[in-house]
Amino acid sequence: MHLCGLRPGDGDAVRQQHVYCDGSDGQIILDYDRDGRLLGIELLGASSLLRASALSTVEQPETGP
């Protein structure tokens, strides 16, 4: 997910913060720009972090050719 209307290439992520969730195989990665603004949130192992009903509503990103 990208925040504030930013898309990849609009700002370079210069710092990542990894958040490990106790009792889960999932991980959250927060991407920040050089000014400390949050650019994006990535969920690794989302199925262990979110309910199936929440995952079913997620739009898949477009893939290149």
C-alpha cells in the first residue's frame, strides 16, 4: 500500500522499519523517505496477520508485461 497518493518512484524509501508480530509468521515493513514520512506499508505473511474476510477485499497490484 502506498500512502498520500505517492507511487513508486515519487519518493525514494531510504529507511525501512521491520515490525515482527508475536505469535504470527507475519511481518510488517514500513518504508520512509529521507524526511521521515511514511511512504508505504508491506505485509509479509498477510494471511497470518489479517482475517480471511479482510484479505478477500484486497485489490491485487497490476503486474507488468
